[in-house]
Amino acid sequence: MLPAQTITDIADELAAAERDRTMVPLLTARYPDMTVEDSYGVQNEWRRRGIESGRRPVGRKIGLTSKVMQAATGITEPDYGAIFDDMVFENGSVIEHGRFSNVRIEVELAFVLAEPLKGPNVTVFDVLRATDYVVPALEILSSRIEMAGRTIVDTISDNAAMGGMVYGGNPKKVNEIDLRWVAALLYRNETIEESGVAAAVLNHPATGVAWLANKLAQHGDRLEAGEIVLAGSFTRPMWVEKGDTVLADYGPMGTVSCRFV
């Protein structure tokens, strides 16, 4: 375990990188003994400061849940990050590209909870019972740590590369739709770049939410009623530049889009 002061110093570095749109050198290269628990310590410090400064937490994201994402990053277990209200955009939003670093888009389902979920031993069935509805969402990835050679320790410290999210389309109750077979086509500037099916997320997108509730329990935390959980991407991340328009078509669940300026 790293000393508490080192955790604070890393959180300071990442806060400066977020503010100045700069990149932090790989943490694992500088702190070879850094553990996953250390990196969640860094993330929790970042989240604590956000709350202290008046930002309102509204949910969590789960990352690295599909084989395609694990292959893209070389990381083999899921992770999670925090979502604040100022990171959530409505469908059709025009978003400042410069707010983020290394901007990529992922296609996900967002679960909105009607009841709290507290681990351990939360199952997919518990998640489905506790879910108010699911809605299409795009996750905006933003990396404040050097990309090449990142490990899960770097990613978690960086709030699991969470930049923001856009939600849209048609909210559905979990019994109205086969969640495993929710499919999406991801367009950049009218061209399909990626496509995928939600079962790619751990065989069922609710599995990730169950994993998250159980992981949070290890950290003395839980998911609250009303929280949004981004359940993990079922496409590879797609790079976007200034001027790009992004649209994901979820068929019967509608579309979600945004434009970067």
C-alpha cells in the first residue's frame, strides 16, 4: 500500500491535469508497487474533493466489462468510476471537445435505480428488481494519464477514464425488452464505425451492475436509489475530433447523439 501522502500527491497531479488539459506520466512506471486498492484510494480522494467543492454525485460507470474492451486495453478485470451531475449531457447536446483529453466514445446501456443495491452477494436478479428503467447512453472517455502502457491501476486512478455521458432514446422497463439483445450502430459523421450487442457485457449488461454493487461493498459503499449506472461498453472506443457528430441507433430504443465543437 502507498502512504496516504503519496495518494494525496497523485490526486493533486490528476486534478491539475484535469484543470490544465495536460497528461500525467504513467503511475505504474513511477510507483511499481501501486495496487488496485491504492488506485481506488486516489479515485475516492478525487471524488471526495468533488463533493466538497459542491459537485453532486449522480452515479457510477463500469468499465472494461466486454472482451472487446479488455482486448483494446490489455486489462482483464472490470473497474468503476464516479459520475457527477456536471458530466451528464442531454440527447443532442453540443459539447466542447476541449473539456476532455484523448476523447473517445463508447456505446452503453444506463441503468437508473429505483432501489438501493448493497453488496455482497448481489445477483443479476437483484439488479433487475432494483432497476427503474434502462436508457441508451454514450460514454465520453477522457484520459488524463499517458495512454501507452496503461494498466488497470492507472485507469482506476484516472476515474476509470470517465469524462462524461450523453443519455437519450426511449427509456424501457427491464421486462419490456430483452436486454441481452439490445443492439446499437455507432455513427461518426454519417458513417457506421462500430456496432455491438449488449450481451457482450459479461453475457448480460445487468451482470456488471451486480459486480459493481459487490465491489462497492468491499469499499464500504453502495448504490443508491435514483443513481445512474453506466453498465459498460459493447463496442470498442471510437476516437472523435472537434467538429464530429456522433449518433448511436439502438433500433426500438431510439437514438442518442451529440456534436463536438
